[in-house]
Amino acid sequence: MLLEVTLSGATLGGMYALVALGLTLQYGVARIMNLSYGELLVAAAFAALWFYTGVAVSPLVGLIVVPPLAFALSFGIYRVLLQPLVRRAKTRDALEVDSILATFGLLFVIQGVMLAIFGGAYFSYSFLAVPLQIAGATVAANRLLALVLAVVIGVGLYLGLTRTRIGTAVRAVAVDPVAAELVAIDVRTASALAFALGGALVAASGVLVSMFLTFNANLGVVFTLKALVVVIMGGVGNLLGALIAGLLLGLVENYVAVFVDPGLTLAATYAIFLIVLLVRPQGILGRASR
Amino acid sequence: MLEVAGLSVLYGKHRALDQADLSVGAGEIVVILGANGAGKSSLLRAVAGLLPAAPGAKVMLSGRPLVGLPAHAIVEAGLALVPEGRAIFGDLTVRENLLLGAFARRARGEETRNRARVLALFPRLAERLGQTARTMSGGEQQMVAIGRALMSAPDLLLLDEPSLGLSPLLCSELFRALERIRGDGISVLLVEQNARKSLAVADRGYLIENGRIVGSGRAADLAGDPAVQRAYLGGR
């Protein structure tokens, strides 16, 4: 029982961690506080649904097709909608406020389109819904697959960002954009790419989520909020912190839902959020503010 | 190598720098002396592309115009700035700072050689490659900043008050390092308040007051000039 709940909580946590990684890229590097972030996750879930039920293409193929599309879409959104804000913003703080307003509007646009197409009904599809036995515990194969893929994507991204020069350059923009310019990094382009990469990540999470969760057109906000909670809990801009906080949140939510009361899930989320903020205001792995 | 003519920097209506002309020859160390707020930093930042130059300015590096280029393109053109406050990547390790220093395409081919040079110049960094930069002492951070700039394989190195906050011993070490950097064929332009030590290593100097260049000459002449001694060397 405990193992089952832990595995299923880890799957959820893996999704949170991936989603938070993407938001870390968008917020930490591109300095865009993207309130429409979760909408892309839902859109990707619908895309995977359509691929599977509409044209009988496996979500695993969707996982290869959808993120690049989300990358391109996010890149376009950044260039068309957000770059003008970047250009006119005098400070990064001003950009943050402007981006919140702009993406708040974008949230309703994307959500509206999805509501118009799919309505408010809940959707799910049955993919690999077979029980697997692991050390006496029963786990749905689709959940386990989603967890494994989330780990692969998360670890791959983490290594890419920490072990390669281009990844280090992306982190450098988050640390200090002026210093980044001084080592010949084109900060504008790097920001656009980081924003697009964040979009690709949240879309990948959307495909994975659709494999085992029931979703509807209104679910985006939930994931945006969870991503924010995880990012702040992990320490803003800290990749490893986001991974740990995401996993932690998923596990706690699932334990509370199963062992205490499903109605207290959200309360548990914000309880550990508050506890972390009280004990370590800078986040689990964040450093004290300058 | 560097030719600057008619360079002005405006902050709103305030003229931080007014029609500055200066040049740095190949293999030269040139120092700009001036008090706080005289416009020294504005000059370097405008040359490096971090501040917009007022219209009419001309900045040429080896015959290539730099005005209007973004800062990252100016690094590619062969100019590296170590700004005031150093602007190293504090959250990253020394190794990562040096790796990023060679992000410029012009620096890739020479990366191994430049790294060896930097580590020979500052052996302390070789021992601290894995350390997070912001946990280092001020002197060590300055080494990281200069080392990172050298990793971009510059033709010209700009330094904004590199001796600020350093002990006299570290300060002497720093100026010796500048001579070795020049020995590797890199020209140096620095702004300083420490007139005595900077004039001792420099070939030429400029004096800047209230945003205007008010004097220039060979470093030895400036060091011996009674007016300069009164303004910049007195009391030290």
C-alpha cells in the first residue's frame, strides 16, 4: 500500500518537477512570469488525446511531435507578444509586471479557444492501462511509464544545462544578464530560446499527464499555480531545487489524499508551501537574497 | 587599435561624458585617471556597448566601427570589459565562469591555450576551479573577472577600477599581471583612482574631470607633473 501510494505520488511529483523546470527557464532566464503557462500543458494534453483517439497515434509519438510544436509556438509568442515588452521595460521588475498582465490575457485567449473546441467536459483516454506488479505493489503501466519518461527528460535537461557550454550560458543569463552580454552571449536570443524550451517542457508534461490523468480545458491554472509553488519552494531559478520540491509536493499530496482525506490535498500543498517559506524563505535550495 | 572620437554619454539631460577623444595603440597600457563621478565608467561602458553613445560618436577597434553594436557583438569584435563590481557569475563555479568567458566564437579555437595562460597568470584559480565564485575573496573574484575576460581572446582589455577594494599587496600583484597580459600582445585600457601604481605600469594616461578629458600625456610625464601630483597623487 505504502509503495503503491509512493509510486503514484512520485509520478505526480515528476510531472510537477518537469512543469516547474520549464517555468524556471521562462521565469529565471527570460524573466517572463507566464500566467498562461499551464494552458500549454492542457493544449498538449488535448493534442495527445486527438492524436490517440483521432488518428490512432501513440502518445509516445505525441511526445516526440508535440514539444517541438510547443517550442515553435512559444518562440513565436515570445517574439511577437513579449519581446516588445522586453524592449520597453526599463528594469527586470518592470518586465515582470508587464509580462504578468500580458500573459494573464493570453491565458484567457488560449483557454477560450480550447473551451470553444472541446467544451468544459472532462477527457481521458485509455493507454497502457494495465496493472503491473512491482515488489508486491500494483501500479498502472501508464503511470510508471510517465514517471520514467519524466525522470529521463528531467535528468537529461539538468545535465544539458549543467554540463554543456550552451546550457551553462543559459544559466548565466539567469544569474546576470549584463555579465552574460560581456561574455558574448546574445541575451535576447538566449531568452527567447529559454522561453521556448520552457514551453516545450510544459507540453511534454502535458502529453505525459494525459496518459494517466483526466483533464479538461480549465485545468491549466491548477498547473500554473502548482508550478509557481514548486519554483518558489525549490528556490527561484534553482533547477535541482525545482526537481526536489516537485517530487516532494507530489508525494505529500498523494499521501494526504490517500491516508488522510482527498479534500485536504490543496490544504496540504499550501501547508508545506508555508512551512518551507517560514523555515527557508529563500526556498529549499535557494540562496539568501542579495 | 582603439580610436574614440566625440564620444558623449547622456543620462536624460545630464552629460556624464562630453565629447571624449582618446586612443589606445597596439601593445599599450593606457590609464584614465579621474575622481568618482568624473565619467570614467560611462566612457568604458559606452565603448563596450553597455550604454548608448550620443549621436555623432565614433568608436573604432582595429578599423571596425563599434557604435551601435550590442555588447555581445563587441566582445566578438575583440574587446573585453571587466566592469566595476566585476560582474562575475557569483552562483557559478570558477570553472564555469572561465568556460563562459570562451563563449565567444572568436575564443573557441584558442580556448585551451588561453585557459593555460589564465591559470599561469593566476595560479590561485587553478586551485579553486570548483569553488562557487561569490564565496571567494574580493581579490580572487577580481582574478576570476580578469581571467574570464581573457578567455574571450580579446585584442583589447578594458578594466574599470580593478584595484578597488584590494589590499596594497594584491594591488601590486594586479598591476604586475597587467604587464604580463600586455606581454601576451593584449592592449589594456583601464580607469583608476590609484594614480601612483597605475601610472607606474601605463605607457600613457588621460585625465578626466566632469565628463571631459582635460589632459593627456606619457605616463612618466603625468607622474612628474605637479598639477597631476596635487590632484591625483597628493596625500597618498
